Amino acid sequence: MTTTSGDQPRHDWQDDEVLLHDLVAALRHADAAGQPLPDPRAEQMADAAWAWRDLDAELAALVHDSALEGASGMRAARVTTRTLMFMSGPHGVDIEVTDDALVGQLCPAEVGSVVLVTLAGEQAPVETDEYGSFVLDRPAEGGVLRLRCRSASGVLVTDWFVL
Amino acid sequence: MRRAAASTSPPDSSGWKTAVMPHEVSVSELATRAMDGDQQAWRALVDRYHPLVRSVVRGYRLSAADTEDVLQTVWLRLVEHLADLRDAQALPKWLMTTARRECLRVLRTGSRTVPMDPLDTMPIPEQPDRGQVDDGLLAAERREALLVAFATLSDRHRELLLLLAADPPVPYAEISRRLAIPVGSIGPTRARALARLRLAPTLAGHLADAGAPTLPPQSPLGAQAPSTRR
């Protein structure tokens, strides 16, 4: 950014350094003035959310997340196993997050299959046992995910969440 | 800034959404249209509230990866919960609450804590108009032109320039990882992004004022690279 360090301002925007410098200054000025900067991520996030809408399934909302429970502080939440509960009316899914797996159960208990969905795609479905319990491999990479559960009651998708 | 964006000729599809969907459209109408399957309305809704959500998230000083997860989670959830929000007035509160809860979740489940969001790490300059104090109006006009031109760039080009603008500087290795391009092509890509910036209609007059040719030598390379991320 030394190209404009002299007393004489330069406006030669054919010069890459000058153009970049002035652009950065404009972005920072807008930021300082509280003007919303165009965020390159906003549109791709909007499009991802749009593309992944699941219009046919019943949406089970996140109603409990142990990571958010308890005023007793962060340490307690960190040492215990994280549990999540998703509900839609009488139907729901409970999930327990271990180091390498998602252990869950359909509620009420019924036989079905469960698919882990990430923004990269869907994994192979896993069958539940007779009590509706299932174990999914915890995805190695982070990121946003959801479960889609198919049973005699229909198709249920959880809210998106992050491990 | 937005009015100027809307009054110039609309950029191509990678440009600013507000150019397509004017700000006068009410939030409840955008939400209704989005629920009816209008993707442009959905984009406009996200565009309008993304700064709000980002301002909530930045307060938690999360890593870039965590910030991205939180922002993405908020929009993934909203698109499916629009129908639950009976009143458009409830939308900002819903967004802020969802974002806060996700940020708390990040903090409590333990994660990286290095703030790396290039938009959030830009310091406030003491004198953004250094060298242009005598000509405040012109300076404002030039900044406006740059910002509008910037908004017409492709996602990749915008992201690269934002990363290059970050202070402290983002290492090239990190830029390479985030944009999925080799370190060696960052320089050429930067040159193409800047060449593209010069081609924006709002910069034409300013380039002419400088007495320089309108088309930079790199213009054949200025063709927009397809966005391959995600």
C-alpha cells in the first residue's frame, strides 16, 4: 500500500496496486461507516439453502441441544456427551454425539432407515433396529448436516445442525 | 450504495441481487414470494439480512470455518422455517436468536478460536480519505464507483480480493485452501479480478478521467471464471 504514501494522491486505476489499494480503502470506509459490504458468501449460502430445501418431508425442529443447556457454564457441557432432540408433533429423533458416531433413535420407536445429509451429498442409508435405534459414522469433516428418516409414519428431516 | 447499485444497468447473474429486487419490496412480500418458490425473492431476503446476521456472529470472534458454518446454518434453517414466521416483523429476532444460539454452540462444543473472517478483521482506518481531503465529494463518488464495481465481480473474484484486503494479511497458503486454487495462480487471478473490476460500467468514467485507455491489456483474460466452489 505504499503507492499512495506520498503527498500526491494517485488515481491511476490502470495500475493494479493503486486500484487494489483504493478498493480496499473503499471497502474499509464502508465498513467503518456501517454500510453493509457485499459478502461474497451470502449468495452462495442462499443458493445452497435453496437447493437443499426438503419440501416433501416433515420438518423436525431442534427442540433440545445439550450444548446450549445449563447456566452452570461451558465446562459441564463440554465433558458430557452432547444430545440433540428434534420434534415434529408426535414424531421425533433423539441423537447422542460420540467421538466417532451419531447414536440415535426414532421416537416413537419404529423401524425405518436413516440417511445422513451434508452439503456434499447424502450418505448411504442405515437401517434402524426394531426399536428404531441407529448408529451413523460421524463425518470426518465438519460442516452442516441433517438426518432424513424414513419409516412407516413417513419421511422426517431434522433441522440442519453442526456437530 | 444500494440505490446506486439499483440505478445502474443490472449486472450479470453474478452481480448484486438488489439490482434485480429493489429495496422497496417489503420483507413480508419477499418471504411470501420465497415460500411460493421465487428464488430471486429468497436471494433478496438473504441479501437484506446477511449483514445483520454477520454482525451478530462477528461479536463472538469465531474462526472463519465456524463463522461460515453458523451463517450457513442460519440460512438453511430459515428457508424451511419461513412458513412458521407468521409476522415478517419477527424475522430479525428469529435470525439473531438462531445466530446467537449457533455461536454459543460453537463456543461450548469447543473449536478453533482464531478470527479469520476477512470482512471482520479489517481495521478501521484513521483516515480513509488520505490524500483526498480537499475533494470529499469526488472521493465519495470514487469509493461508490469501486464498491458498485466490486459487487459485479464473480464470487471467486470478490472473495479473493477480500482475502487480499484482510489485515493482518491472510497467508497465500490459506487463500489457496479457501479458494481451492494453487498458490501460484493467486497473482494471475488477482490481476484478472482487477481487470474485471476495470470493465465495470461505473469505473469507465473514472478510468477515462485518469486519461488511461478503457480496456486494460489483460481484458482477454478477464473472462469470468466459473465458480467451482460448492
